[in-house]
Amino acid sequence: MRVVAPPPAAQELSDVADAALLVAGSVDPPAAEWEPWPGTLLREGDIVDGISTIPLLTDKRQQDAVRGVRIVLAALRRTEGACWQQRWKDGGWDEAADLTAMISDTVRGSAFKSGEVMHGLGILLCLDAIRPSYEWLGRFRFSAGFERLRLVRDPDFFAAVHAACRARDVTQTQEQHAMRMLTFPLARTGKKPCELTGQDMLDLWQGLLFRRGQRPPGLTLAWDLLRELDILAPDTPALHDVVRRQRPNVSEMVDFYGLACQDVRDLIVRYASERAPAIDYNTTRQLIWKLASRFWKDLEKHHPGICSLHLPHEIADAWKKRAGHDNPERPYEGYSVLFAVRSFYLDISQWALHDAYWARWAAPCPISLQDTKGVAKHRKHVTARMHQKVRQLAPLLPQLMSSVEDRLRFQEQFIDRTRAVAPGKEFSHGGRTYRRRHYAVIDEEDKAGLRRLHATDPDSGKHIDLLHAEERAFWTWAVVNTFFYTGVRVEELLEITQTALTTLRLPDSGETVPLLQIVPSKTDAERVLLVPPELAHVLAKVKQRVRDGQEAIPLLQRWDAHDRVLSPPLPFLFQRRSGVQRRVLTDGYVQNLVNDALTALGHGELKLTPHDFRRLFASEAVSSGLPPHIVAKILGHEHLSTTEHYMAVYPEDMFRHYRSFLARRRQLRPSEEYRDPTPEEWEEFHQHFAKRKVELGTCGRGYGTPCAHEHACLRCPLLQPDPAQKHRLNEIISNLHERLAEAHERGWLGEVEGLEISIAAAERKLADMTRQINLGMPAIPPRRQPDSS
């Protein structure tokens, strides 16, 4: 007899899972009503009789199961309910962290065995008498009970799952995790495997209380197996794509900010909808954020009830101050909001001439040109900082290219030397001694690339994942070289596919040259780049790695985080294995690779972004003689002024003309000043600087000048005292005071005056060593009052 349980109160899904349900056709819709529990209570005798029908139970285990079932049912009887499941829920068993406390009062302490209780709970799961929550199932281990549950519900299905896992070449641990994820919904819902839906798997994710963005181990593989075995619809996307935040429309984005004035809300929706076809999705989202959140929501917060775009002068001034255009920390953000609001007012005034809807909203713009003039100064400062950063990074670029090459070679040799020795044996690499880690089972022929290969440092005991380290080194090398030779944007790099590589036969020489097609991205303009031999080698290595012995590159769908859309299945080159799936590299992963490259070079304090490679590429190309308009075509810039902002080149024309100016001035000077010095003059010159070092510091007299104080350095104003010699100067002052006292005692009046002068000079030198100059605050002159006349 099979009893079906009513579900607990439905919890709200997280933002991630909730957004996933908005995808049309991505997962099965949840049922309107769950199948209710029968009104009659399943008798204890029927449950005990059903134990004999459960597979994998020996006589001894059947006795333990009967005893465990009776103990659990006796504890459940203490709670009122129409069925065992209702008693389980009302009794708080789902929240119980310690089952001993729930059952200890039912049986004697000496007769209580936790193993029997857990065994009995597993039997109740198999017979569908109770349906614990996902959170409870995740806390307790029912390895044997779950195995019996799978045999009771559908053994053929799980045999097919095992065969599919073997075909995928996944590890045994990953298969166990996937089996566990497929068993949890069966125990929670009472369904058979063929009845599972995508919503059940999303409920599982939410019920296990994992942090946002993380999936329980095995859930991704379980989702893929359900798709492969036709339990989910064939057009169901991968779990990684289903749970992403989907693309809301303009109305949903505006409603997110909860504007109180419905008319203004409708106005912003219509305005953004008019602008959306001419701009990309990310720009539309930023526009709505500026108008709905930074502008109107801020006005409603400080002026409740406002419903007109005609803003009084004092309200407009107060909002502009809050907008932060004069904030030194984030000035450009404030200016961008001002520009968006100014365009909003001016567009409405322009459209009002042709559409009566906009006429009722036409109002004077609260933002004048004077309010936005400071953005030009800010942009110049930003450009200057970018140019300085490029000049700082340019000398490091050759070292960076050599570093990523050496790092990849080091990791490849590390793997070769590790595999050349038996597990547990020591070997040397890079001047250090390591030991290959020993595992109970190592599958060296794992086609999925999930095999383990670790080397242990005997000194620190740290285990190094060699395959992971080599993978990061390879992709760092590939990414840095592609940026260096092409100057492409990061999204353009990730969109490079196998079909983007083509060849061209030159008509004049008949030479065949490789080309790289860059698909439209930011400017929606396609361009074709010439592939140098170095880049062709890199892309060939990438193709070889991605194919991994297969005939063709796997087809993947790339998620565009800016436009929030999935691309069609394409053979992307920059893809890697992540767990049991292949995925295209992400922007964040590429940024981490670039950071690793700079850190390995020993300059981790510097900040290098993928976009900096475009500035470095433009600067080097122009410095090498490539015309700026050709560089603009290569980089995909529509305007030459954009390329000029990228070029951090030195003004060579100014340097050349200034050097010519100096040469003409030099010709007017006497020729004797520019003759070659003799060896004696060179020796005298060097001896002068060698003799400037004295006891208390350095002599500051110029070359060719005599000593005006006859080497009385203590009294000489040209002496530059060394603070490190302060103790010697104190000793000299003390000695001078003793000599002065002796001169007074003996009546050497001729020495007294000279000693007093020396003491005064020494004390001035000592004061110079310790003096701290306080410039003080500058005095602000009072504002001049205008003449009343």
C-alpha cells in the first residue's frame, strides 16, 4: 500500500531559482495541487509486513529493521495526526538535530541503539511512510537506505544512470554524488524517477540551504543525466544556464525600484523603450538605474508626493548636490547621472513637437551646461592617469610574455617528471625535491581529464595539484599572448570560434596568410585581423587542447553577462572543463589569469586589466610607425579620437625640435667650453668629488672653487651635516665646552673667542640636523567687498 504525503508549506525560492522559473520551457511548471494524503492511517502491521519485500535485507537486518521501525513509530505516536507524515511534521522531526532526544523517552536507555533507529527510518523512507525535508535528508547519512530506496522505486532507471556515468568517464565519487541528488527528490516527494521535473531539482537546491551561487555536489551531473535519459524535455537548458538571472524587460527593470508616482513610472518606461532600440541592453539597464533610482526615487525619498518634472530651483539644487558630481571619490558617476537626466529632459522637449504624449511632460531642464562643464577636466585627468599607467606597464610587457612562457614550460616539465616516477617516490624539479602522492586508485587513462596528479613538498607537506596548475598556466599563456598580438576586448576574445580562423591568398605574391574574424561586439562592427605566426601557434595549441583527442571542438552556448542572453551552440576556442561540464571562459576567470601572470612576475602591487592590453597594443603600434587611423581600424574604433585617448606615446616631435633648439644655442657658446677634457682634468674632477666627504657630512662647495674657510668645516656654512653623525657632533660640542672651561682657568684668552665661535657653529649644525620645518597653513585673504558706490 502506497501512501502519498502532502507537501510542507512552499518556501519562496531564492532570487536565482525564482528567476530560473521565468524561462519559458526551461523547466516543467510546478503542479497546481499536490496529491493529498489519505485520511486513514497506515497501520504498523502493514509496515512490518512490507519489510520483507525490500531488497538487500538479510534475516538479521530484517530483525533490526523491525525493531527500528517499531521504535520510530512509537515515538511518532506521541504526536496527534491523521498519518505518519503529519505526525512527523507536527512533531518537529525535520528540525531535530539529535534523534536520540526525540526517541529516548520511548524505549529504555539500555535497549536503545541508534543504528537500529536509523535503519528503521530508512525502511520508512522506502515504504513512503514519511517524507523528510531536504534539509533533514542532507544532515543524516542513509547510504544503505538510499540504495534500497533506489531499488524499490525503479532499479532499471538507476542502472541506466550507472551506464551513462560510465559512458561519461566520471569518477566514482561524482557518480555517488549524482545518485544521491537523484534519490533525495524520490524520498521527499514520493515520486518515481520518471515523474521528476526540473522544479523538483530546483526545490532540492533550495532545500539543501546552500549558499547563493553554489550547487550541491552532484546536482549538475544529476540534471544532465535527467536530460540525457529523456526525463526532462530535450530542449531544457543546462542547470548552469537555467539558474542564471534572466533578462527582464524594461517594465520589470523600472518596477524593481518601486516608484510611488505611477505616471512618472509609465513615463520612464516609455522613454527607455524609445531609447532601447538604439543602444545595447547593458546601456539600457544603466539608463533606467540613473533615471528611476538615482533621479526620481531620490526625489520621492526627500520630497514625498512629488509628481511633476517641473522642479523648483531649491529642489533641483539639492538633488544635484546629492547626485555627487562634486564628489572627489566618484566624480564621473555623478556626471553620468547629470548627463542622463539632461538628455531625458531635452529629448522630451524635442519629442513634444511631434507627439502630444510628451508635451504634457515638457519642462525646463534643471541641469545647465555649466553643471556639466567639469566633466571635460575629469576626463583629461583620467586620460593622463591611463597614459601614466601604460608607460609604467610598457617596460614590463616583454618580461610578462617571457614569464608566462617559462611558467607554462615549468608546469609541463613538472607533470612529465612526476609521471616518470612511481607513486610515493621522490624526484627533483626546479631545484626542489618533491614526492608523488600515492592514491589507492589512479586511473591514468581517464579521458574526461578528471584524474588526480599531485606532488607533495616534503618540507611543508603541501599537496600541489599539478593538473590544475598546468591548466591555469596554459590559459594564462594563451590569454596574454592573444591580447598582446591582437588588442581585442575581453568579450571579443571569449567569442573567438573555430570558424573565425580563415586564410587569404594574396593576389600579387600568391602567399597564403591566416586571418582572424572578430565578431561584432561593442560597436556592432565586424573586423578581420591578420594573424602573425606567434599567434597562429597559440591558437593551434588552444585548438589541440580543446579537442582533447576528439574529431571536432565541442559545441557550447556562451552566456553573455552584459546582454544576459545565451549564444547558439558554437565551437568556442576558449573553453575548458569545469567539473563534469565544459564551459566558455568568463570575464572574471580571464581577469584572475592576468592577475596571476603579474603576480608571478613579482609585480602583484600593480593593477593590470584585460583592457590595458588594448592601450599597450595601441601605444606600441603607433610608436613603431603604424598610422593612428590604421590602429583605429585594428582596434575597432569608430572615431580616431577614441584611439588617441588610448595612445600613451611620448611627443617625439617636441623632443626632436627641442633638441635642435638646444643644438643651435650650443653653437653660440665659445667652442672651448665643448672641447674634450684631458686626462689630468678628468682626474682633478674626480678627486674634487672624492675629497668632498668629511667627518660630519659632505662639503657643498662647487668644482673649481677653493676652500674659503681653510678646512674649518665645523664653522663652514657649506657643510651638509649627515644626521647619522649626530652622536659625533655631540661629542665635539662636549669637548669644545671642556676646552673652553680649561682656557678660562688657565687664562688663554686668545683661545676663548675661537672656541666660542666653534661652539656656536657646532650648535647651529646640530639644530639643522634635528630641525623640523612647519610651513603652517596658508593665510586666506579676506574677500573684498564690492564698492557700494
